[in-house]
Amino acid sequence: MRSLLLLVVSLTTTVTLARTQPQAQEQQPFLTPGSTYTATSSNTVVAVKDVLTPQIDEFVEQVLSDWNSAGGVGISVVQRNEDGSWNVEKKGYGIARADGSKVTEDTLFSIGSNSKLFDVLATGLLISNESLSPRIHWNTKISSIIPEWELEDPIATAESTIIDLMSHRTGLPRHDLAYNETQSIESLISQIKHLKPSSSFRETFQYNNIMYSVLSYLPQTLLNIPFAQYVKTHILVPLGMSATTYSGVLAEESGELAEGFGRDGLNRTEDVFGRGVPRTMPYWNMLGGEDGNLIAGAGGVISSARDMATWLQVLLLRGKNPETDEQVIPSSVVDKVATGTTVMSGTPPYPELAPVTYGGGQMRSSYRGFNFIEHGGATRGFRSQVTRFPFSNTGIAVLSNDDMYGDVFMEIIKWRIVDELFGLEAVDWNSRAKKSVKELYETQLRQLIPRPENPTLPSVPFTSLAGNYTHPAYGTIELCGLPSSFPSPTDSESPATENESETCKRLLEKISTRHPGMINTSPSDDADPNAVPTFLASFDKIWVSYLRLHHFDGNMFNVSGFVSLPIIGHAHSSEEKYDQTQEKEASGPKPQLRQHQKYWTYDATTEDQPFLNIEFDVGASGALDADADAPNGVQKHPHEPEHEYGHGNGHGFGGEVAGFGFTGGLWGAGEGVEGPQGESVRERAEVWFERM
């Protein structure tokens, strides 16, 4: 099974903490006197030249084809000349929207966690604000700014500073399913104390979006100005980045907002790079307008290749407007957030790369000897990568609307352009990436543990596990049993539907239309003997709409997460094959709307953590012999051999359900961080839900 998607950006490498480095010095390029060259290292210079040539155009289009992308990319490349002028290139490739419109330099994309840089630069502007009283600094403790600030770890509560939050070293893992876009930052801050840490304070790098939401609360706290308005007033407007916004509504009204493309019905076992049925996605974050919302600081920015070209110039100029030379952001602030504070990745995956350090919304490393600063971004339907080479006065931004593989082929395209910029022999990153993706998927398939042929039943009847469970930060989950998946009840046990809540009835009624293909909901007088006992739950979060629990063994269930998305008009496809259930061909791009289908199921899961589970804690009330009559009418599964019930987890049979715990990566601690240890289900849980 596959685990829930827990990211706004895929940066989860586990690392060790490094001592804060001195503030970066001003980065002056090496220039040959009187030349028209831009330096690329201390002993090599390469002439400024256009790189988005017909050859590169062909390469980009071929990459999109190789990865069967229904979407496209927007690309910006900037190079500064010795005389201070700029060579700026901006292009679009592929498809932007379901109507077949092309990506252009003005197409708008969600840039995901590249928004974090705007967040910490806004924080830097507050630090530079001499009119604030009392003044704040990079080492100011959060508790002195936000009195409600509290973590489970009292040391982290007392000692956490702005630097700790921006460099991901508070000890708190992601916990990305603990919030949704409708709640306020104040309410999120009040809930943080209920989230379990996964490491000690300042022990290791653990990517965390919540901490950037906390940082985005500072303009409101200190100046009573909404965060997104503060960024617009003090950064976007002075820099002339007029298309960049936090408002999904404004972006949509502009007519330039791209639609993310997903791959419905893709069988990756048949073809890991398959196209599936291309489906477009409604924009994921339409709330808050120009004031932004809870997720604005961590991932709310929408921008274009044109504005990203300006942004790259600003960063290379260390905060200056490239048109007016006005110092909009203090250079010391730009330098500070680009200075490595934690080691994000201590071992490079390829010989061309180097270890990675993380400052604030910025990573720092090198490629084939050339120092670069960058960050990636990922939201539903969108991916981004913004990279600059400060000693070479060169920058590249790649934005994509391919949900599945956009992050992979952005890297392929980026490094090909970098090789061209620096006159290097091109590395075949495309073949490397394909090999890596295929091998990773095959490895994960081998690691999956199949359900036992004769699984032990839970310690209580399946129907006894249904009901409401709560967590003070994650909220309430009502588990609704899928009656057709349960073993048939005995005469003394009431049917599974008898005590069904109205919420569960509504959920089960709509699940077949809102989540086509996710489960079999065909009515039947008898339970399907081959069905895996299943629970469903609404889970209204940014990244997940519903949870599905499949029984594995004993009191253990596998968990998957899904989002129900409406089918938007006609989605673009270059393929000629359409089954007979699809509508008749219309003018323009071919339709993908099945006559009976209004929604499609977006699988909000990833192979990064394939073992996400729920384990129920059932109190003992006396173990039973396998041949004894089970209380409450519980029986063996009619298709299972003789064996004891409910002993798979060491509990007795027929006890009270205390709650359940998530294990296997729900909290998003990242690779290499050990999960909770303990004797009880509650102690082992990353997130514990109490039975209500």
C-alpha cells in the first residue's frame, strides 16, 4: 500500500545539525577586465549567450514526451553581463490547461515551497525595521513574540528562535495532516503543543511547513498587517512583480492560471511512466484572497516564468530592483537566509553534486564545481525549482503543472540548461532519472508485505471498530464500515448498517460517484467472501479528503488517502485511443469525460513511505479458546481456517476499543528518523486518536 502525500515540497532527507556558519560575504563575480564575459568559477569564464536555443527547445519537448506528460513547463534563464545589463530568456513549453492552451512566459503556476523564501525575507524586513519596539532579531525567541507559542517539548518551547523555525530544527516533523486551509494561524498555533516531536530540539533537520505558517504570523502580530498584504506591499509591488499573487481567485480571473494534470487510472506495474487518462485539477488553494491564509507562508505564492526571471535577478543582486537599482530587501537579509544553518543532506547521490545545507527557504550546494542556491516546490498539480549561481550571476527557474513527474523532469531540464550555460559536456540526466524511478518502484513493490492468506481477525467485531475517534490537533475521524466487505453476521449480531450514523450513510451513498473505482459499493445481501474488510472516513484536510482502511491482520489496518476532484470539461491529450464510454469527439482537444462520470479519484499517496498503518488498541477482557462461542455474536471469517481470534496483537477478545495509532510515516519525520518506541499501541503511535 502507499502512504499519504505529506508535502508541499519534497524535501525530506534526514540530516545532522551543523553549526551556524558566518554570514555570507558579498559575492562578486570574477571578470576579465574589458571583457563581455560572466565568471563561472575562480579560473574559468564563459561568454553570455542565449541558451533556450532550438536545440534546447527540442530537448525540452522530448523530455515532456519521454515522461508522457500532458502538461508543460515555464522556464526562465537570466545572465548578467559585465556592464550590469541582463540577458533574460523566458519560454513556455507544452500544455497549460484542459482546453489545450499552450504554456507561455505569462502562464501562472503555484510555486509551492519556493514561497518560503518570501516568508523569511518578509521576516528579515521586520528584523530590519528600526521602528519596531522592541526590535526583533534572527535569534529572538518565538515565545517572546507569540505568547501562545508552545510545543510538547518544553526545551523547544523556551529556546526556539526565528533561525530554528526557518532552518527546520525544532524537533517537530511535518504533521501536514493536522491542519486545513480554512482554519486560522492562531488556531494552528494553539494546537502545535499536541503534536508529537520525532527528535530532540536542534538534533536534526526535519522539513516542516507549520513553522513557516508560524513565521507568516509575525507581520500580523507585530504590525497588525496580514502576511500576504505585507509581502505584496514591501516586496512584490516595489519589484514590479505584478503577476505574482497569493490569491487563487485573482490568478484564475487573469485567464493565465495553469491547471495541474494528473494521471487517472494509471497502472504503474504495467508502465511506471504511463500516461493514464490525463485529468486536470481545480486549483488547490482558493481561500484567503490577497490576505492569504494559513498555508500562504509555506506554499501560497502563484507566479509566472516572467516574474520568476525578475525574482532571480533580484536575488542575484542581493535584494535590488534590477530596473531601478533600489535596495528593496537588505542585502544582509538575502545573505542570511542563503547561509547554511543545518546540514540537509550529508551525502550527495551523484558525483556531480555535493552535500546540501539549509538556511531559510534556501538550500546551498554545488554542481560540477559551481556553487548554487536553490529551493524546490510541490503542491497538488504543480512543481517548481528556482536555482541561482551567485558567483556566476546566473539563474534558472523551471515551473511545471505535471503532478506525477514534474519534479523529476524539471531537474533533467534544469541540469541540461546548466551544462549548456557553463559549456560542459551534457550529463544524461534523463536516462539516470528513468533508471532511478523504475528501480525505486520495483524495490518498493518487493518490500510490500502481502496480507496473510488467513489473517487473524481483530480482537472485537469489525463493527465495534466503527465510530468516532479524536485527536486535539488532527480533529475527529468517524470510521464508517463498508458493510459488503465484512464477514456475514451471525444471528446474534446485528447487521453492520443497523447503527450506522447519518454521516456514514451519506458518505457511503456518495462514495461510488465521488470516488469512482476506489471501492466496490455494489449492494448485496451477502458479504463478498473475497472482500477485504474496509472502513472509510471523511478527512477534510488540504492534501486529503478521505481515508480508506483495509484490514491487514489482527488489529492492524493499511491506510490510503484520496482526494475527490471534479472532472473539468475536456482534458487535453495527444493520444488517439479513447474507449467507447467516452463522449463523442468535439472540436479542439479530444474529450476525456465519461458520460456517467463527474468526479475522479486522485490518489494522494506516494511510494516514499509505503507502510502507513493504523493499529487499534483493544483492552483485554479475557482470552477465548478458538472453539468457544464468541461474545457479541463474533465469528470466524467463513473462509478462514480454524485459528484463534484476536491474538495477533496480544490482546484478549471482546474488550473495549481505547483508540488507534498511526504508524509508518503519517507524521512525516523523514528518512532515517526512527519511529516512536513502546510497549503499548499509544506509545508506538506517531499520532494517537482516542475513542470518543
